[in-house]
Amino acid sequence: MSTTTATTRIRTGLALRDVTLTYPDGESRLTALDGVSLEVAPGEFAAVAGPSGSGKSSLLAVAATLLRPDRGQIVIDGQDAGALDDRARTALRRERLGIVFQQSNLLASLTALEQLLVLEDIRGGRPRAAQERARELLASVGLDAAKQQRRPHQLSGGERQRVNIARALFGSPSVLLVDEPTSALDHERGAQIVDLLAAVTRTHRTATVMVTHDRDLLGRVDRVLTMQDGRLG
Ligand code: ADP
Ligand code: MG
């Protein structure tokens, strides 16, 4: 697959079409996603709400191309993920997707700034420009130069989420997928994180999907979808 830059590529956002996902469950299968369809445009902030076990994380894993559905299509910027081989799908994920997982997976030994730069080492980009970009992104999510030098255990839960969000934005993703970003935060800090996600969705023109079970935060997004027993309404 050819590598495109953030400035030249065409963004059309995320589409899921009639996606069904099952997991092995003893002798049979458990249906986690049941004919789910969803379209999110660039610059749009959609929330998926629903009770625990309704399939929200499964939806994000499929949208992130980390799990292959039994049936249906995942289309990212017009590319059908199911039609790609493993290498091309990994490249698509790296170049187009930003993912904030429910479990913060920051590396304990790295500073906030290094959490972003370690990605650039893997990408083999220019270290100088990357440093500059990482600093700007961290500042834009509210982490000043001093906090950028702290390790995860020296940051609050909300600040760690900000690092996660900055890291997800570092590759200039078209699609931003965020799983329960506020579950470890009090209401006020949770609301601040959702407002930050709304702001980055506008600034970076991402098609953003946030999963949450916190109904109080839903007034802050463009669109709310409800997940129930693997179905999206
Ligand atoms: P949510 O994020 O809304 O809590 P999940 O997507 O995690 O829901 O789970 C949806 C359903 O799929 C649940 O019944 C859950 O137990 C089941 N499930 C999730 N992950 C797996 C897995 N890896 N293997 C088997 N079942 C799973
Ligand atoms: Mg979940």
C-alpha cells in the first residue's frame, strides 16, 4: 500500500455496514454485534451509550480493525478493511486510526512526551519535527512543559487520559476511537475530557466515536447512539 500524507489524503470518515461479530461460547457462539451499521463523518463526534456487556467495546475493536467481524464491512476513508491483507490493514490502522483504550496502556518508565515519541521511533520519522509536534499536541490537550516530563504515576487520572488522547492524535488519524474515557474520573473531570474530545474532533477533523455508559455526558456530543444486546439504535 502506498503511504499518503495527512495533507494529501482524502478523508471520508468511518462506516460500518451490517456488522455481525460472534465469540466462541462453549459449544455455541455468543453474538456480540448483531447487524450493526454506523457512519461517522470527518469532524463529527458520536457517542455510543449502553449498559455493560451490550457490545460497545466489541464495536470499537471491530472499527479499529483489531477484530474481524463474521459478516459486514468496515470502511475507513473509503477503504474496505476486510479486503486488505494483514500488512495493509496494519498500515491503515497506523496511518488512519487513533485509539484510546479503556485501560490506559501508557508505559510506566516513559515521560508523557516520550509516550508520543516512542511511536515516531517505530515510524522512523524525523526526531526534531516529531519533538516539536509532540510538545504542541500535549500543550493543546492541557499539559504544560513540566507535566510533559512526568511519568504516568506522577500524573492524575485525567492527565493520563490527556496523554492517551494526544498520543492517539499523534499520527494525524482520520478516525478517533475512544473507549470509556471517563470511567476512572469524577463527573467534572470526565466532562472536561469529553469537552476536550469535542474540541479535538473539530480541530483535527476526526470522525470520533466515544463509548460510554455515563448518560450525563451525552449532552456534549453531536450524536448519541444506543447499544443494547449487540444492536445499535
Ligand atoms: P461492553 O463494552 O458494552 O461492556 P463488550 O463488547 O465488552 O461489551 O462485550 C459484549 C459481549 O461479548 C458480552 O456478553 C461479553 O461477555 C462478550 N465478550 C466480550 N469479549 C469477549 C471475548 N473475548 N470472548 C468471549 N466473549 C466476549
Ligand atoms: Mg466495554
